[in-house]
Amino acid sequence: MAMSSDEEYGSDQMMSDDELDADSLGELAGNLDSDYDNDADDDQFLENMRDDKPQKPAYEVDYTTLSDAELRNKQKEQVEDVRHILGQPVEQTAILLRYFKWQKERLIDKYMDDPDKVLEDAGLGAEWNDDPKLEKVRGFSCDICCDDDAEMNTYSMRCGHRYCADCYKQYLENKIMSEGESGRIQCPTDGCSRIVDSKTVRLLASPKVLARYGELLNRTYVDDKPNLRWCPAPECEFAVDCAVRQTELHKIIPTVVCNCGLRFCFGCGHNDHQPCPCALMKKWLKKCEDDSETANWISAHTKECPKCVSTIEKNGGCNHMTCRKCKHEFCWVCMGPWSEHGTNWYNCNRFEEKSGEEARGQQAKSRASLERYLHYYNRYANHDHSAKLDKDLYVKTEKKMTSLQSSSGMSWIEVQYLEAASTALQQCRQTLKWTYAFAFYLQRNNDTYIFEDNQRDLEMAVEQLSELFEKPADQLAASRKEMVDKTAYVGHRRRILLEDTANGLRDERWQFTTDIR
Amino acid sequence: MSSSKRITKEYGELENDPIPGVTIKPIDQDMYNWDIEMSGPAGTPYANGTFKVRLTLPTEYPFKPPTIAFKTKIYHPNVSNDDKGNMCLGMLRTDDWKPSCKLRTVLTLAMKLLNEPDTNDAVETSIVEQMKSNHDAYVQRAKEWTKTYAV
Ligand SMILES: [Zn+2]
Ligand SMILES: [Zn+2]
Ligand SMILES: [Zn+2]
Ligand SMILES: [Zn+2]
């Protein structure tokens, strides 16, 4: 059962770090004839994947990332394209396209219908060919600064509203630098809606302001086009082009990976929240915010051992706890004995609804609904927290390993499996976290059980991998193969879960307790 | 290009040709902060009241809009009921302000709002609701406030 993804997803050109993980792992592990404790659906899954020609997973979408220069070029091309049809200069065409939010066909239709009206609406007024220039006007007094020096330069656009060049400059600088305006800056005159064209900006603005203006214009292009979105990472300059529409977000969670490495949702701009659809993700965050006080007590990071009541602090991501005092092993999340967690009896992820008889009366009902919410919130918050602990532990371990490496002569490539394991762990915890928001809104039916089984299997695999990180660094080298295997396995479990939830969304098979449109 | 010439000119014009109901205290040192008194218009719950108003001009004036704040408490849907007492005027919004706009227009509009509150552009939505559901209660409350704070 090779995890090398070549034959599985072969020809797909899109970025997918799942593939990358699997590929690099395949190399690192050498012959990865791993001994997973397979159950039937794993085999079924791999059978299906092998059967036909390579197929893109249902949870992935097509997209491309665009750099600043590529975005500018795209705009230039479109302006060139349209300006010949309209017979308008470049500047004017750009304003028109921006006014029509780059909907080329609509612009051309409307323009052919009534060019004067289109020009007027876009703030351009009658035709205009000459280059704009500064003028000295005798007897002129600037209405903004009230200066009337005969030697001062003045400027007006075709609307004829004239101001001194300094005031015009300062007006533009204020709009561009402090208000972040670009394509919709109007003439400084109250009531005049004529748009300041880029020739005017070029004539008047300083190089710094002009550069910012160009950047902002570039931004409006991305903001105006529904198929484009900026990468939300701070300082990142890439945009992503993806065809998924806002109206489709109840059927797909368009998750993309920017060139900077950030994995985010193209639909809403939030960090990766698969398998929870955008609408549910927002509702869940809102709910958590509203109920934060109620939920606060459970996110405490110390608990008592259920057996001997001594205080236990969590310092790794793994939820398998062993009391230092009495050696009792239990689960941090449900506080039940750990012995049940390694088996198919594992039930920690599932919320058992109390039977109808117990939940009678208003008070009992609201208590039951609070319990239900806390069940999911607890697990959601725990994975979030565990991911951070996992990361801390990895950073510590990596440091130790690097020092070990220099003393033991291990090669660089040999410790890379640690990084791969850590990355997989982070990604799987992120997915697991959102499965609990997903499950909170899920209406119970037969599909729910399959989902919960997938969730349980991923969770079990993740806890096992996470536990390996808690070993002392000098013992880690010995468990390399185990770690590589388990890393491949968590990725595999994650893909199964995402495939199932994505297919269900696409086919509208899931029933939720709330509207997700 | 400094705004002093413009501000002086606007002040002079308002002094020579004042807006009815609006008194501007002389500005001595600080020409960016104007103390103004507005008389509550007759026939409104604000009648007989004198409202102290602070008009603040940013250093970037007239490229950035001024702000108007009521120093006297007033029960009015367009004035925030907090320690700031900001009056929300459409033309004072950053997007709508143009450097050619004049303080005369700003103050005239503020006076107009005292005369007839704009329920479509309110900061205090609870007052708007009261105006709609129980107008008499609104009038009474506004009159009380005027009597308590502005007379
Ligand atoms: Zn000027
Ligand atoms: Zn104009
Ligand atoms: Zn990015
Ligand atoms: Zn989303």
C-alpha cells in the first residue's frame, strides 16, 4: 500500500500539500510497506482511487495565484482589448471598465446603446483628447486656500472646476494616501461627480503618491472581480483566481494555498475551515463569541485526575494523559479511561443525546442544549489548543534533534520526517477542530455515523502521532519509521474524511439544523 | 496652501452675515476650535434652549471634514447621547466631504437638523423608534432635556 501519490492524483497540476506530504514521505520512508491497522473502508477507498484514471479529490478546487505584475498585465490587456472597440483613449477606457467593475460585455452593450450617458455616468462627460496641463490664470482666486497670487499654477479637469495646483495636489494626496481611494476620486467641487483620471494624477502627484495610486488601482481590480481574492496573509501580495461563486458556498468549500504558504478559504477569506461550510463556520464563531463566558471554564488548561484528584497540567498536544501520581490513564477531553480510546469502542467524539424522557421541562431542555454545545465546543477548542502545544513540542524536539544530529552524524534529510509529521499534525488538528463545528449543526441520520466514524479514526490517528512527539529526543530516532508511517496514515485519514464531507456537500446529502445558504 | 487664510475668510463671512440662530464666539488663539451657540428653533421641543456646540477643524482642513459636537446635552436622534455629543451630518462623512464645502453650509445644515431631525440617518435609533411609536413621549422628553440642560 504505497502512499506515493503519483498514481493516485498523478496529472493534477494544482498545488496540494497533501500530495507534497505524501511524496516527500514516500521518499523519506524508503519502502513504505506500512502496517496500518487497516479497516475495510481504507481498502475500499484505495481501491476506488486506483481503479480508474487519476481523479481530483472532491475537496479540492482549481485555482491559480497571481502576482502584482500579473494582475497589472491582466488589466492592461483588457483595457487594450476594449479601447479599440469603444474607440476611446486608454485612460478613459480604464475608468469605464472600472466603473463597470470590469464587466466588459455590459460596458460595450451600454456604450453602444448610449455613449453619452455611459460617459456621463462614469464621471467622464464629453470627449477628451488633449493631455492635461497646468495653467496660470489672471485674476484667479483658489476657492480652497483662498490664495490669489497671479503667478501660481492652476489646474482643472474638463468639468472646468479650477483650483491652484498645490490644493489639487494636496487633495489627491489626502484621498490616495490617507483615505486609500483610487478609481473613484471625484473633482474637489461639491456636487461635481467627475472622476479624476490617471493622467491628472500623473501630472499632479508626487512619485510616492503615484506609486500608491497604482497599487490601490490594482487592489480595486481584485476587489471588483468576483473570481479574484487577495491572500489574507498580512504583507502577502498575491491574489488567487478561482471560479467558485458566492452562491455555491453551501455546496463547496473552496480551499486554496497561496504561494506564501497560507491555506485559506477562497469563499470567505478565513483560514482553512474544511469540512465546515462558510456559513456554518461564521455561525459557529458567532455562537462561540456569544457564549464565551459559559464556555470559559472548560478551556482551563489544568484539570484533576479523575481517580486521585491530583492536579494535572497539559503540556503536549496529545490528549492521552497519565497521572504522575497514580498512573491512571485517561482522556483529557472526555475524562474517561484511555483504555477505551484505542479501540473501535472509542466514543469520545460522539455526543450521546439523552433519551426524550430525561429532557422534559424547559430547564432540562436548556441544560441539555448547553451540554450538547459544550461537548462540541470543548473538542473544538481542545484541538485548537493542542495544535499550539504540538507545535511548541515540535520546536523543542527539533532543537534537540539538531544538536543530536551534529553529535551523531545523522544527515539533514533524516530529521526532515519530524517536520513532515509536525505539519501533518497541524493540518489534521485544524481539520478536526472544524469537524466539531460541522457536527454541532449536523442533523442526525445514517450518514452522520459514517462521518463520526471518520472523525473518530482521524482523531485516533492524530492522538497516536501526537503522542510520539512526547518521547525523549534520544528515543525519537528509534521510532522514526513509526512516525513516518503514522504521518502518512493521518494524512490518509484526513483525505477520507474530507472526501466524504465534500461529496456530501456537493450532493446536498447533509442535513443541517440551520440554513447554510 | 496653509488653511489659515481660508479659515479666516470663512470666519469673516460668517461674522458679517450670520446664520439666524447661530452665534459664533470670537476666535482668538486657536482657529481650529470654534465655540458656537445654537438657539433651539421656535415650534420645536428645543425652543428657548441655547445649545453650546464645538466645531473642530482638523489640521488638514479643508481637505478633511470638520466635526460638530454638542456640549449641551440634547435629546435628538442625530446627536450621540454620550459624553461626545457628536452630530452626524451626511456631508461631514469622509467620503462625501469635498474641500470646496463651506462651514456656512455645515452650520446651516446643523440648524436645519435641529428644526427637523433626520430619522433616516440617525445615531440614536432608539429615539427614532420612539418618534415613530409614541411621538408625544419624544416631544415631552426632548422638552424636559431642553429645560434641564439648555435653559
Ligand atoms: Zn489653492
Ligand atoms: Zn468638477
Ligand atoms: Zn499569501
Ligand atoms: Zn469559507
